[in-house]
Amino acid sequence: MNSVKRVAIIGAGPSGMAALRAFKSAEKSGSEIPEVVCYEKQDDWGGQWNFTWRTGTDGYGEPVHSSMYRNLWSNGPKEALEFAEYTFDEHFNRPISSYPPREVLWDYINGRAVQSGVKELVRFAHVVRRVEFDDETEQFTVTVDDLREHVTSTEVFDEVIVSTGHFSFPNVPDIAGIETFPGEVIHAHEFRGAERFAGQRLLLVGGSYSAEDIGIQSHKMGARHVTMSYRSRPQGFAWPDGVDERPQIDRIDGGVATFIDGSSGEFDAIILCTGYLHHYPFLPEHLHLRSPNNLYPGGLYRGVTWQANPHLHYLGAQDQWFTFNMFDAQAWYVRDLILGRAQLPSADERAAHMRQWADRYRGVEDDAAAVRFQADYIRDLIEQTDYPMFDLDEVVRIFLEWKADKKRNILTYRDQVYPSVMTGTMAAVHHTRWIDELDDSRERYLESQPTADRVTS
Ligand code: FAD
Ligand code: NA7
């Protein structure tokens, strides 16, 4: 019998890549590491950042994973997501702006993973179909389809890390009368670019990041009018002319939507920006996380380890203020549990720890408290491992400045710059304002960028 522990990582997006890097870094520092296999259903890594023009199904007939669109620029400052042990300075060798476009962030994630030499651990175009746990052997059987060779195989693992993300399976509510709408109805998951909505009256359903960003992207690309319909509370930004917010839709009759305040409007297209489902079709119900999109999903000790079966771990399952460096903090901790460097407390102790954090989360009342909650959560993780601690309070400060910049002007916040928490380097002011830039490519972005003082809105 094979005595080396085997670990399966499912998904090679930023979270899975963080797990790969975590194991490599332990190996580099002289630790013996388990046999690690990462299954990725796409041909390349990067998860959401691996852009595809496709919608619906991919070239293998699998559900398209990424919800990103061509013109996406980071929606938060890069200084808040920077890896503590692979900085933007190290990757780009010069200051870049605070809100890079998608391709540039992919380049950064890819750069670190390539530097770690972990590509050979990933089986690309391999989709995980089923994960089962045997209570007697305390091992998982993982069933995988090789999408290129059309071969199904099963392998046995001691630990499974689920890093398949939770912004891929659309939450699609029914809306009274929507079947009578003559125009196009899509979910944000299928939105790839706003050019085709130029001249149109758009109705976006939802009041969070997707509605906000698809709304202003569409405005930038010449939509005639954008209305966003919120369920709980308006986003409350100072929207430019041609963009407004209304409460929830009461009903739709043909091209006309009526809102619950009695107002109505005529629209050409509807985009449902109504969020995503935690959906893990390869997991049986007893291992399957079910949660709304929030900062402390139930059932996960320290936000990562499945309480009912601590050989199963989830990375990146939270709603995300922090992203890449939070995935690192989680990955380093899970790695240390698996290596035995960190001790897993008893089930009762874990439950008490989860209760304490869940109670605290219930007390979170506004965005500032939410950011602090996630910062403290990350601090708690990093304190358990050798991941470099960084100034989380400074990241919180940057997040709050970002929020204030957005309030001041939703169209110029991406022109602002912040200092790196890791290196102190001040970001460069981008050569072109976000609202004027129509070429989002890496090449265009990296054209010479003068460093200048902070842009004022
Ligand atoms: P994902 O990136 O979703 O990666 C999961 C991986 O798992 C994918 O590669 C997928 O192919 C693979 N996979 C799924 N199922 C299987 C299976 N059964 N078998 C094998 N492989 C599988 N974050 C930011 O920091 N800044 C932003 O500006 C930002 N913008 C965003 C915009 C959109 C539209 C969305 C949806 C998200 C955005 N995010 C942003 C958050 C984003 O979720 C994270 O940055 C990050 O991509 C999450 O990484 P992940 O690895 O957890 O999941
Ligand atoms: P979010 O942040 O989960 O938000 C989903 C939004 O959809 C939120 O405003 C919800 O309203 C709204 N929603 C959900 N169901 C309905 C129904 N039935 N009717 C009306 N509105 C509804 O998802 P996003 O896509 O915006 O963002 C996800 C990630 O993608 C994020 O991390 C970004 O980085 C990009 P609520 O406020 O709950 O009342």
C-alpha cells in the first residue's frame, strides 16, 4: 500500500494555484510533501481570469466556467489583493496602476505560478465528476473524465481541496411576465462585452458588483439608458446622466417593466445580475457546501475545513473583499493541516471556534465592518502558518478609501492610485483614464506610463 499521502486539488483558478504554490513552498523549505494532483477542466489555469468568448457550453460541451467579460478591469485596488510573497514590483519590474485590466491580472497570477514550477502537477482538460468518501478507509475516490482522450479514471486520495469557485452557476430568479419580454434576456454570467448594447435601453436586475460594473461598462460603451433594479437597498452612487436605480420589478408586460414603487419604463434588453449559486455537482449532499454568498459560510472550520469531514477543504468559498492574498492565507493553512504542521482541534473545539466567528459575523452591519471582519479572519489564518504577515489594517484603509472614491465618482475611481502594502511602491497613474480607454489589452496597458500625482475627481 502506498504510504505517501495523496491530495487532490479540484480547480486551478487563483485558489487552486495558491494551494499548489503552498505545497511547493513547503517542499522548497525542505519539508516532505504529499503527492499532489490538481484537476482543471479547462485547457489553461487562472479560473475566472482565463477569459473565454464562449457562453453556455465550452469546446468540450462542459458548462462554461468564467463569468468575466472582455473589458473587465479590477473592481478593487490591486494593492488589496497583492500576494505577500510575489509582489507586483517583482512581476512587472516597475509601478503599474491600481486597477489593471483582466489580462494584466491574469499575467500576474500566471507569473507566480510559473515561477513556482507547478504546472506539471495540473491535469488540464480533466473534469472531476464525482467525489466519494469511504468511512472505513477514510479515503476519497475521485472520478475524473479526461476531456481530450475520452477516458474516465478513478483515483484514491487522502485529502480533497475544492477550489472550483462559486461565481459560475447563475442564480436565475423568475420574474412575473418575463416570458413576454421580446428582447434579449441574459444572466451576467453570459455577458462578454457591452458594445452590442450601444443605443439600447438596458434593465439590469440586482444591486451588487455585477449590476454596478456591467451598468457603467454599458454606459461607457454607449448604451442609451441603464436602469438597475435593486431588491434590498440602492447602491446609492452618484450615477451619471443616463443611469438610474429603481426598486424591485413588480411585473413585466412585453417591453415594459413596472417597479414596486409604481414607476415603469420600456427596455430593449435585460441582464440578470442576480448572483451565483454554490454548486459543486461532483459532491454528494453530505459533503456539499450550501450557503448564500457571504463572508462566513456555515459548516467550514476557519472558513476552509469541512466540519463534518475534516479531510475535505474548500478554498475561496467566501464572498470576497480580499481575494488572492486571502486564498493564499487559506491555502497555507490547509497545507499545514495536511502536513501535520498545524493541529486540527477536536470537533467540539472547532464548533466553538465557528460559533464565535459566526456570532461576530452576525454583528457586522456595514461595509467597513465587513472589510474588517475579513481582514481579521485572514490574520487569524496567517498567524497559524509561515505565510508572510502583512499590514492588514493598511489594506482595510485602502478598501475604505476605494469605497469613498467610488462614492465620489463611480466613473473615475479606477483612475485613483494607492501605495503597495507589501513594498511601499506608489502605483503609477495610468496613461489613459478608464472612461476613455477602449483597448483593454496587456500590450496597450503596458505602453509607457508616466508616474504622476494622484488624480483628483
Ligand atoms: P475560480 O476563479 O472560479 O476558479 C475555479 C476553477 O475551477 C476554474 O478554473 C474551473 O475551470 C475549475 N473547475 C470548476 N469545476 C471543475 C471540475 N468539476 N473539475 C475540474 N475543474 C473545475 N476578484 C478580484 O480580486 N478582482 C476583480 O476585479 C474581480 N472581478 C470579478 C468579476 C467577475 C465577473 C467574477 C465572477 C469574479 C470576480 N472576482 C474578482 C472574484 C474571483 O472570483 C476571484 O478573483 C478568483 O477568480 C476566485 O478564484 P477561485 O480559484 O476560487 O475560483
Ligand atoms: P452578488 O454580490 O452575490 O449579488 C447578487 C445581487 O443579486 C444582490 O444585489 C441581490 O440582492 C440580487 N438578487 C438576488 N436574487 C434576486 C432576486 N430574486 N431579485 C432581485 N435581485 C436579486 O453577485 P454579483 O454577481 O453582483 O457579484 C459576484 C462577484 O462577481 C463579485 O465578487 C464580483 O467581484 C464579481 P440583495 O442585495 O441580496 O437583496
